[in-house]
Amino acid sequence: MIKKILLILFFSLNANAALEVTIAQGKVEPTPIAITQIFGADSDTARYGNTLRQIINNNLTNSGLFYTVNEDLYIQSDNLVEKVPRFEDWKLIKAQFLLSADVSKTDKGIRLRMRLYDVFNAKEIEKLQLTIPDENLIRRVGHTVSDIVYERITGETGYFDTRIVYVSEIGPLDQRVKRLAIMDQDGHLDSHQFLTDGKNLVLTPRFAPNNQIVTYMEYKNNLPRVYIYNLKTGEREIVGDFPGMTFAPRFSPDSQSVVMSFSDPNNAANSEIYLMDLNTRSRSRLTNDSGIDTSPSFSPNGEKIVFNSDRGGSPQLFIMDKNGDNIKRISKGRGVYGNPVWSPRGDLIAFTKLTQGNFHIGVMDTNGNNERVIVRDFSLESPAWSPNGRYLIFHRQKRSNLDGTGGEVSIHFIDITGYNERVIPTPLDGSDPAWSPLL
Amino acid sequence: MLKKLFMLIVAGFFLASCAATKTEEGGNVDATSTSASSSSGVEITAGTQEDLIVNVGDRVFFEFDSSELTVDAQATLDAQAAWLMQYPDSNITVEGHADERGTREYNLALGDKRAFSVYSYLAQAGIDTNRMEYVSWGKERPEVIGSDETAYSQNRRGVTIVSN
């Protein structure tokens, strides 16, 4: 709905070819951008302008692909929405791009006008005007504008107008209270919401790739089962409603099915991977082995599934066709592997690995080649991809002590090049993060 | 190696204390008695969780990444089976747990296998499956908080909970 409103009101006039900042492996030199004040004529619009500027500035800076030129250096202080910038002034302070915007009130709502300039080529490269019907949408608009700037300059799909669902944690480590919670990707407190009340233990939420539905595991009446949570209606529904534990759910790329583990009491409670069609509720068994099979994750084209299995003795990563045929081990390194997650770009698989006393989060090609570690620590888990496949979020937990102290767990963001790690703030401890598609 | 040694010591200590208690209490625990006194002198109702803990042992321990019952574990479960025979009105839930050194999902699977190992051992020992449930808690409910082998070895466990 909101998306539609934005789409209708949004128009972009310039159609220059995308300016692509080449992103190679390794450290990326951030692109310098100047963001002028977002001008407003009265105190309300000035406040909206400040909020928007802050959101855009944070988003672009946090991506690691931009840095904002210190405002104190700005020579020109005008509103540059209607006025052509003095490009020489901006060149002098080494701003490669320049964003200017203003906010005003109209009878339809809050009007935002934005201009993006390529300073070195002295031309406008993006222009937009939109009307925000409701003040509560300001944050969304800030994220949308950030996405437009990011996409225009990097040539990659943006990821700012997205949300993160995760497990909020509080209480003693042996009686942890866990609640599903959701927030904007930047973790801003204004966007934070709890989805469950903490009465039942909840684990491992994951977003559907195409809609605002989350699948997760909940211990309702002490029965661990897979559920889906419709974020629009607030409806919760059990998916794996048969005797035996269902867990480790993930959506298929079309969001119509859930692939998960089912531990069948008639199969010695050994976890096998099943596919459940959400429309027909029919399930099909994909694996059949005496080892544990879990953590399935679809390739974005829906043809393959990567999963975790200890069929060879220790937990490793395997790939199979979507019907369970052609099972092949792909992890090659030493150590215990888990949590494989297929990149939305299709080219990489993120994973965790336990070796030499430490957890590692890394990525490998889909055939297991070119494994590289992105981050290493005592306890790391639950890698999840940004919808554009450039970043991972995961959780990092500190050691705990016999006296009950320690064990703090937090959500982190990192570029898959291994640079630009930062904490995504949460009001309490946070784990098991998962990223929504673009809203 | 150290880990194994420690486990043996823990399990051994546990069994020893159970055995001693059992010998002590052996005479006055039967199906008709409603209470028995433990060695500490506290009144314990027969057929309850407390009774199971004090007089039999409510848990077994597992090796790292294993759901196989050790010899010690089997001995504990034999005693649990005998106890359950003695108190046919006591139903149980077996909980399977894992240490924190594995992924959440893998540990849920492992916890379920552990719980099922205990469940099926008791079933084979003659306990009616209608009296038993089992559930995995993965690494979500450690018995001992701590990021070292001392804690881990006690957290890799199957616990028998008397549910009524």
C-alpha cells in the first residue's frame, strides 16, 4: 500500500545511464557525498528535513560505500533544489556527489523535493518530488530516498527500505525469555516493535522473499513447531502440525512453500528435510539418511537446496536438487559447518564454521570453492543476507561465566568483503536476525 | 581426553551418590508408601520428581555431538525404568539438551535425538510409551551457565521430568 503511494507520487525525470562505482573484492574506497541541509520554511518542515537528512546520512554512511563530507567545509549553503549549484565550490571540498532537498507543506501532505548532482561532471543525475501523506511515513521516505541515491551511484539495488526480524532476548541464560521483534534495517528505536509476548520460546525467524510473512519456530504448549506470522494481519498459524518436532524453516523463493526439518518419532526422531506447500499443506520428504539433516536454504532460482548434515560423521554442507536428488557435499575445509544460506544473488553461500575453538562466518562459491572467512569470534551464528546480496547480518555472543554473567548477544552487520562491521542497535539483546525483502 | 575424563568423573560421582541413596532407602520405598525420607531428612513424596532425583537420578550425559547412551547412562536408565515400573501413575517427559558449541538448529536436532535415545531405551525396558513424551530444547536451556567444558559436559544431557 505504502509502496504504491510512493510509486504513484514518485517521479524521476532524468534517465541518464547508471553511474556505476566499480565494486571489486576487497576494501572499497567510500565515495564522498555532500548532503545539504534539507530546507523547511517552518519549524515542522525544518524538523522533517532534519530527520530525513539524518536518516539518509546514516544509511549512506553505514553502507560503507559513502562518506559524507563534513558540513563545516561547505562553501555554498543555498537550497539547491531550484538553483544550479556552484560545482566548483563542491569540487574544491572533494564532494563527488551532492544531494540537496527541501520540504514544504501542501494541502495533500508533506512535499519533498530532492536533487542529486554529479559534481565532477557538473550535472543533475536524479530528481524527484513526492508527497508524504502522513508524518509517520517520514522514516520510510528517508529510506526510499537513500535507496534511490545508493542505486543511482553504485548501480546496485538498495536495501534501506527494509526491516529486520529477530529474536529479542532477556533474562538469565538458563531461562532466557525470547520474543520475536521487528525493526527498520537501521535498528532505529522508533521503528522497533515486539511481535510476541515472551510467554513461549521463539527461535529462528525468516522472511518470505516476496511478502511480509515470517516463518519461525515456537514452543507453544512446550511443543516445538514451525509457524508462520503474517505481519500485515498479525495472524499466526502452525505449519508443522504433526507429531514430532518441526524446525529450521525457510521459504522457497516464490514464498509459496516452506522447507524445514521434521524429526519424525517413527524415524527415531532423526531430522530429515521436508518441503511443505503452504496452499495445499501437502508435505514431501527430501532427504532420507540416518544422519541429521537440517538448516535447508533454497537457491534463488528454486532449483537447488543447500543444507547441513552430519551424514559423513561431522556436520558439513551439502547441496541437492529441489526434489532431493543429487546430494553432494560442498564444504571442503576442516571444521564443523552449519547455517548455510544461499545469497539472493545466487553466487555465494554464507555459512558458520566451528574450528579451533572459534566460530567463523564466511562465504563460499555454490560448489564449495573459494571459501573465505569474513569474521571470527568465540560465538557467531545465524548469517542472513541483505536483499541485495552485498551484506550479512549475524549475531555475536560473548562468553558466559559460571556466576551467570556474560553471554551478551547482539546483532551485527558486515560487508561480505569483511569490512565495515557495525552493531545494529536493539533495545535488549538480539539474536537470529533475518532480513526482509525491499518493502 | 580431559573432557572424557571429566565426564566419567561427573557421571561416576553421580551414580555413586545415587547408588548410596538407593541402598539407604531401598527398604522403605514401595508403591503404596506416600513418602520417604531422604538422607538429608527432608520429606520426599514417592513417585515425584524429587524422589527420582534423589533416589534414582533424573539425567544422563552425552559425549560431544553424540546421542548414544554411554554405559553409565544405560545404568541410570535401567534404574529409572525400575522406578517407573514401581510408580505406574507417574508419567514423564524426557528433555534432550545440547551444549552451546553448535548452531541452534543442529542442536535442536541433536537434542531431539538425545531425548529419543532415552525415550526409546525406557520403552525397550518395558515402560509404556503412553506414559512418556519427549522434547528437544537444543541449547536453549543450559543446566550450567558457562562457556567451558565443565558447563558443556553437564549441559549435554537427557533429563527425565515427572509430569504428574
